[in-house]
Amino acid sequence: MHEPFLTPPLRTAGRILAWVLGALLIVLIVATAWIGIRGALAYGHLRAAQDGAADIAGRLDDLGAAAGAIDDLAADTSAARDLTSDPIWAAAEGAPWVGPQLSAVADVAEAIDRTVTDAAAPIAAVAGDFGTEAFRPVDGRIDTAVFTELEAPAWQAAEAAASARDDIEAIDRRPLFGVVADAVDQVDGLLQQAATATDALARASSLLPSMLGADGARDHLLIVQNNAEWRTQGGIVGAASLIRTDDGRIELSGQLASGDFERTDEPVVDIGEYETIYQEKPGRFIQNITQVPDFALTGRLGQEFATQQGADVGSVLSLDPVALAYLLEATGPVRLPTGDELTSENAVPLLLNEVYLRYEEPAVQDAFFAAAAAAVFEAMTAGEVDPATLVSALGRAGSERRLLLWSADDAEQELLAQTTLAGALPATDDGTARLGVYFNDGTGSKMDYYLTPEVALAWSGCAPGITRRTLTLDVTLTNDAPADAATSLPRYITGGGEYGVPAGTARTVGEVYLPAGFEVITSTTTGGQSFGGGMIDGRQVLTYTLDLEPGESETVTIAVRADTAITEAEAWVTPTADADLATSVSASCTKG
């Protein structure tokens, strides 16, 4: 008989080990099943929440019903959060490979629940009491008490939404499966929108009562930018209106054409370093106050030009015809004295092109613009507006930097400073390199209606940590004017060669404000044009000039480099007459 290989003690230990391993295997199977079941249940609740959110978005015209739906939404998000936060799930998050997936899912469920419970619910609880009708002007007046009631819950919501957004932004995508990473990116984008919206609501709730005259009468200057003749922020100042607010009542107190403002021998406000790029023009001509890429400076310039007209304005607002088209979605069509019907579909072509084809005399054009502005103002203030659509229109115009606001009151301006309404120069931070990609007309005409810009960004050298990275910007401009533009279009559109540019040719003077801390490697144009530039607040600015005949395109390529850990990039682009063209273009080292 053969002797056992293992001694009795070792055989006993082996049996114990087998039992332990078997027990661990059973525990692992049970835990896997537990996590799988709870994960499936959580997914079901999150899908239900997603469907509920879409339903709420479609019912914003009835805030009472939306508030009730948010309660149901909160029940689903809370259930998903509970299902992904028990001890077994938490323990599994430490496992290799699958652990980061479970951790990301738990973080997403928790962030979504916080956004619904701590952000959406408090706002809905207050807003549901008065409904969207409270935001509709009645006989030219808005009840400012509505915003006072919203202020505290709106700031609470903004803080909660920002915290949830930051938590999702911080999730490391590198160990995640593709489908999980895509889901996290999608939620990241949604929470970015939620944080932006709640922050805007909070700031608006603090700002609007005083700006609507709750503390006494206020005078405002509204300028309308004309994107058919480009300036950095959109277009020249083509028309202006004086608006008075008092205890929520809004009145159109005067209208001005750009020709009503005198050209000054000296700048009305010192424009500082910007003079090296734009000379004195922004400070001497009302048409050019939007040439500087800082609306706070534009606001001060506009205030001084308004003083010439005897108006003591405390704030300056700006919008363009594309923003006006968004507002017309809320008012519906507006009848003009000429018999024209101004709609969201025809506002841009009518105001930026057809009016010049129809009327040769600038004075008649100005009268048409004034009539259009008055008709839209009347529709807005008379209450002929859908409040939910109006809020959406204002939000879109603001996010595209087509709606801008400056206040002479320091406290109000501080509230505006962190929003897109402030129209500030893009600034680079620890995570994102930001560029300004701006266009200015050099033809002295309305040819920019026919120009199409395409802007793209791309990174190279995206290794983890601080590495040498290159960011490349491509800007392509195309002149889509008719081939016979020189003869078929009116002189007022082509410029008629008055400033040395042949009729039909469009001249663009471009400026690229480079991100701070990056150096230029290459700068080229397909036509071989040279670059100029200067320095603004310690950052380099490159300038170029392109002349394009009908049908021609040219591309500007600029590559910059830095030893940096920055992984994101954004280019802020001059808003044009085309609502489909993005006013912000991005690139990422870590996201698709």
C-alpha cells in the first residue's frame, strides 16, 4: 500500500482550504448576481428618469404639472442611487477591471439624483405655485416679486447642480469600457447644461428686479448688431433703442440709427491695449464699439455714446437678428407697417439682406429697422409671448453670445461676470486652453452675409500628465456670393470699391487671440498672406487679411505648443448670420 503523499494535518488543511475557496466562490457568485440584479434595476430607474425628464421638458408651460412630475422623477433617481450604493456594490468597486465601471455607474446615479432632488425640485416647488404665466408681461409690466421668490431656491439649485457636474467631470475615463465612458460623457454634457441653466436662473433672479426698476426707474441702451458687416462680437451697431424700466414696467423711450451718433475726434473711452489691434476706431465710431472682444468695454463705450444723445443709461444690452429670430419663436409672427410679416424663419434674411435689395436709401433702411424693432418690442411687452419658449430662446441666444449685457452697477456686473452674457475675452484655465477666433469686415459693405467660416481644433501629443502638446487651429472662409455679385448686388451690399476692395470681393480682417502660455509653432494661409498682431493682457494676438472673390475659399492654419497637462480646448468664434454655425468649437485629449 502506498503511503499518502500528504500528512493528516495537511490533508485537513487542504479540506479547509477547499471549503473556504468553495465558500468564497459561492459568495462571489451571489455577489455577482446581487450586483447584476441591482445594476439592472438601477438601469431601469435611470431609463424611467430619462423618459420623465423628456416629459417634463415638454410640459414647462404648466409648471404645476411639471413640479408633480419632478417628484416622480426624484423617486426613480433616488431608487437608482440606493441600488448602487449598498456595501456589496461598494466593495466590488475596489475590484480590478470591473471595479471602475461599477464606481462610475454609482457616481452617475448619485450625481443625477442630487441634480433632481437638490436642484430641480426646490425650483419647481416655488415656481409651481405661480406658473409660467407670471413671467409673461401684462400691459407692458412684469411682476418683479416672482424673481425675488425664486432667488434663494435658485442659488441652492445652482450650487447643487455645479457640485454634481464637477463630480462627473472628475471621473477618470481611461479605465472605462467604451459604452460606460460614452454614458458618462453623455451625463457629463447633460449636467453641464443643468449647471449652466441653474446658474443663469440664480443670477437672473438676483439681477432682474433691480434692472426692471424695482428700486426706481432705470434707463438702458439696446444695440442691435448687424452680422452682414462683421465685427468681433458679431456685427456693426446698426441701430439702437432707449428703454426705460420702472417697477417692472417696460417702455420704448427712443430709437436711434448709427448715423445719429457723432464721430468723435478722440476715443470717448480709453480702449487701452486694444488700440494696437483696432486703432482708435472702437472709441470714435458707435458702429465699431463691438470690435473689441470684451463687452464690458463695449458697454462703457455705448454708455458714453448714449450720453451724446442726452441719455443717462445704466446698462447696455446687445442682440443680433439671429437672437431676434429666436425671440420670434416665442411671440409668433409680427406684422410690420410695411405689410411684411416678420417671422422666426425670415427675420435674418429680411433684416440682413433683403432690406438692402429692396431699399437703396440708408434713411429708408433705418426706418424699416426701427419699425421692426418697435413691432417686436410691442409684441414682447404686450404679453403676446409663450413664456417657456421665451426662456428657451433667451438661453440659446445667451449661450451663443448673441445676447450680451453690461451694467454700470458694480454689484450687478459682478453677477454678470461669470456668465456668457458678460461677453468677456476667453480665458485659459487649468483644464482648458481657450482661443478667440474673430472676424471683422474690411470691405465697408454688407458682403459678410455671403461669407461662411469653418473652424476646427485638433490636439496632438496627448500622453498623460504634463507633456509637450500641440494645438492646431484651422479657419476656412468661403465667399458664397453670386458669381456676378459685382453687378447683380446693390452698391450698399458690395461697397462699390469705395474702400479699395473691388465690388463683389469680400475682405475679412481676422484676429486670433491665442491661449496664454502657448507659443506659436507655425502660422500659414493657403494664399501666402503674412500675419501681423500684438499683445493683449500678456497674450499673443495674430491678425491676417483675406480677400475672397465669389466662389473662393482660403484657409488659415495656426499651431501652438506648450508643456502642459491641459487636455481640453475651446475656440470662441464670432457669431454670424447663420444660426447653424457653431459659435464655440472644442477639442479634447481625453474625450471623443
